[in-house]
Amino acid sequence: MNGIQRHTAWAAVQPWIMWLIGAVFYFYTFFQRTAPSAMVPELMADLNVSAGALGQLSAYYFYAYAAMQIPTGILADYWGPRRLLLGAAGLSGVGCLLFATAEGLTMASIGRLMIGAGAGFGFISTLKVITEWFPPGRLAMLSGMTMLLGMAGGVAGQAPLAAGVALVGWRPIMMGAAIVALLGCAVVVIIFRNRPPKLDDRGYESATAGSGRRLGLMSTARNPQTWVFIGFGATIPAGMHAFGGLWGVPYMMQVYGMSRPDAAFSASLILIGWGLAAPVVGWLSDRLGRRKPVLIACAALAGATLGTLIYVAPLAPLTVKCLMFAHGVSVAGMVVCFAGVREQNRPEDAGVAIAYVNMAVILCGAILQPLVGALLDLGWQGHLFEGARLYSLAAYRHAFLVFPAALAMAFLFACLIREAPRPARA
């Protein structure tokens, strides 16, 4: 192979390498998002914390992640994804190192905040990579592939991580995750580039764009339909974030007598259902040319599946797994939510509108994880096992009332949606 052939081959594969670097980091962010659910008893015992404190600790990821959404959209335009991914990997790695070595709640909380802040750059930075390195016709496909990798990361942070924790403990696993993130910094420095070589890489937007972006922030916020979609985005993932992402594993271990790996696998089925169904639900909405009926159906299915799982217990193990998967399918309505809010706002404000909804999605987990933990503590009857608190079925059912309440609100928000005149098609 001569020099020209090598150059041509590298030019063909380089965009995919750039995308893969961003997508692998998105995989890592989802792994960190769900990881606490696989080590609840160990964290409660080692850090000497209650369910409420553990829920707050896990939620620090969501606080920091949500806070970074709009700044990430702006910085990606000015700096490009290279600086963001480098900083994100470094921040996540250092945060994970602090978390892995923490002897108390304060240091663990700082580490979790840093992990969440770094993770907050992942998805939007990867979308920026796609727009710079690929033609517009591949945006939808590659966005779906990115979300699929994110789902895989969330699954890896549940059943496989639970097996690893049972084998070697949670601290060595988190130490390894910190090393992986820090090695990612070297990969970004050596390999990653913002744009193809033929394009100017000195800047992304002129300084005059700032005033237009501020106007976009305000005009989007003044649109009532923006808030309807924000409300839907803040409530439909309640079960995925707070049940599947943290409290579902100990619930199924205690109420259903599952082993930790089996409970973690069952919880991960929510993510699997979500990841596999998202492209299908999006396609169906585009095919119908409507958003509202799809979102109403998703909200209804979400309430029915999670309500049955919690309030008709105990159920057969296979039934539990089917319900978890079906609940994940219902959460796939989130994809339609992003498309809908984009259509309800000016094209030049689409990024801001999506950032608002994405921030609401993350805040759902930030609020509900500690809230459910606090409600569990209210129902605790003083029982301990190896230093971790045990909660009764009644305590779980009372604490989990927040889920049907949130999903009823999602259904209401879906009913308030006004169809855009001409929905965009994939």
C-alpha cells in the first residue's frame, strides 16, 4: 500500500474513530450513572450512611450533569469537542479516584459531583463530533448508535458490576474505572481532532453569536409548549432513574429474594428495553406524523408496568423481568420528547430547547433518588444486615408512591401537548 492509499484509508476510517472516542465516553458516563445500584449494601456499610444519604450521594452525579448541559452546548460551539472531552475524561477520572478511596461521605460526595460534571459533557460533545465529521444524512443513525452504547454502559454498571463487586469489592472496581478515564485523556490528546484536516480548526463561532444565543434562551423559555415537554421529560424517566438506577436492586433482593446479580440484571432490563425501543418509537412517531398519541401511550404503559411491579408483588421472576423490559420500552418516549420540543421552537433555538429538556430528564434522577431514600428512612424499623439497613415491603411501597405520582404527571403533560404543524421526519 503506497502513501496515497494509506492516506485514503485513514481518511475513510478517521471519522469513525473520532465518533467512537466520544461514544465510548458516553458509554462510560452511563456506567457511572447506574453503578451505585450495584453496590448499595457495601456503600451503606463502608460509608456508614442511611438510605436517604445514599440517595443524595448518588444524586450528586445528576446535579452536576444537569448543570453542565447548557454550558456544554455553548462551549462545544466555541471550543469544539476536543477540549471538552479531554476535560471531561480528566474530571471524571479524578472524581472516580476520590470516590474509590473515600473513607467518609464528604469525600465520596465530592468525587460523585466531579464524575457527574465530567459526564455532563458526553452526549452533546459526541453529537458535535457527528456534525463535524459526518454528512447530515447520518446524524440520526449515529445519534441512535451513540444512545445504544450509552444503554450498554448502563447495563455494564448493573449486573456485570454487581458480579465484580461480589468478587473483589467496590473499591478496586471504581479504582479501575478511574484509571480507564485518565487513560482516555491520553487517547484524546494523541488521536482526537475537532474537525477534518481540510477544515479550519481555529474557532467555531464569532463573538457576535453570544447575543443571539441569549435571545434563544429567553424565547425558548417563554414558549409554553417548551415547559410542557420539560415537564414530560422530568417525569417519564422516574422509574428508570430512581427505581432501575438505584432502589430497584435492593427492593428485588429483599422482596423477591433475588441474588444481587439477578436483581441487577432485572433492573438493567429497563435500560435494555429503552435502548432497543428508542429507534422504533421514534420511527413510529415520525411515521404517524404525530407526537402526542405516542407520548400518551408511553406514559400510560410506564404507569401500568411499574405500578404492577411494585403493588402486585410478589410476582414470578419471569413476569418481573418482562415488566422491567416493558417499562424500559415506555421510557423510550423520551426520544419523541426531544423531537417534539425541537419542532415547537425556532430552528436556530433547537439546541437550546433540547438542552432544557435534557436538563429536566437528569434532574428527575437528582430529585427522586434522595427523595425515595428519605421516604424509606421514614419507614425503617431498625433492622440491619451486615451494617446496611433493611426495609420492609410496606416501607418500599410507601416510598415508591412517588413513581405513580410522577408518571401520572407525565400522562397529564402528554395530554397538554400541541402538535406542531409539520413534524420533522427522520
